[in-house]
Amino acid sequence: MSTVSGIPSVTQQIWQRFFDRADANGDGGLAVDELQAVAGKNQTPDQVTAMMAKLDADGDGQVARSEMPSDPLSTQMLQPLLNAQEYAQASADERAADNKAVVDSIFARADVDGDGRLSAEEWDAEKNLRSIAHIDGEGATDYAFILRPGADDNDLGQDDFLVARRLDSFTPTPLKIEDMRQDMRERIEASIAAAQESRPGIPSPAERRAAWEQEVRQTPLTEALLARLSNQLSDFAATTGVDFSA
């Protein structure tokens, strides 16, 4: 497993945790019945069998750890109908249609039991996958989701979601502190140190991000999250283009 500075990425770690959880008998391989056990209701046995055929490169009837993906997670985000510039110039009806397309995409991927609603577990799985993609640098979009005031986090419908869009598609590249001039870097570092001294016990932005990343790494593997990962594994298998059972 490739690593960065010896530490697996959050994506790599979540795949390893998925594998360990799915490997019910602990034999180091995933059989089709083990894959079916973690699949969601929106994955049929035929789809799981087809996924198995694509992933089982050596034809031994199991998916080995080495046959699992290591690429960054996809959030399976359907693209909005309009880009940022088009959205800024669109009519109210066109914006409404675009926003609906984004909300439809949430439910298409997150509603793993197919009941047309998002439970707290399904919504947490969506947020966790987006956090993993964001931490590993794959989750930037020009829109965000906002829940309507009073929405019930345990039972969300499409009407509970609002879509916020960034109208300016230009995102400046942040200047890293190590790339700044020495005098500018010293002033910023002194300002940060003074702020920390004046507010003892308050974590720095770097500490908050590290705590967030650690929380995401330890997120529970709920049934909804396992189902979402199984769907992603199926998508990964579909892109390999090789049926090893043939």
C-alpha cells in the first residue's frame, strides 16, 4: 500500500478498514457472499457477482487485499447542469433546475435503502465520504448543501436541502507560509504565536484540522457507510474494463 510519509492516506485507510470488516472469516480474501453481506439494498446479487468477476484478477474466487483500489474515493457527485459562470447568468427557473439536479444526485448515491429518505446513518455516511475526499484533495466543488431550518437530521427528504453555489469560479491558490518572504513569514508566525498566547487552550487551525482528520479516520463503519463503499467498489470494478471470469 502506497503511503505519504509512511502514513496511509485517509482513503487508503478506509479501504483497508472496509476489507477487514468484510473479511468475516479472516482468511485474507473476500468471497462473493462476504461482499454481498456488506452491500446495500441498491446492489443486487448479480451486480455483486459482476463486481467480483472484475476484481478477482487471479481467478481464485476471492478478492485479495492487493486487488482492492487505492485511488482517492469518488464522492459519486453528478455534475450540476450549469457551470459557475452559466449559473450566475441563469434565470430563476434554470437555477432551480440546476439545484434540483444537485439534490437528486445526493439521493441517487446516499439513499442506500431506496426509501426516498435519508436516515441519520445515510446522511452521516455522505458527510464522511465527502470529508475523506476533501482531506485527500479530491472533494472541491463550487457548491455546498445546507439543511433547511427545522429539518430532522434523522429523516431527511429532498425538500430539506438547499444548494449554495459559488458564483465566482476563480479560486486563488493559497500561499504557503514556507513560500513567503522571510520578513513576512516572521510577522505571520509572531502574530499566530501572540494569538495563541492570548487565548490559551484554544487549538490552532493546524491542530483543528489534525483533530478533524483523526476523527474522520476513526469514523464508525456503519451499514450505510459499508454500503456506500461497496457501491464505490462496484464503480471501480466497472472502470477496469476486464472480466477476469471470462
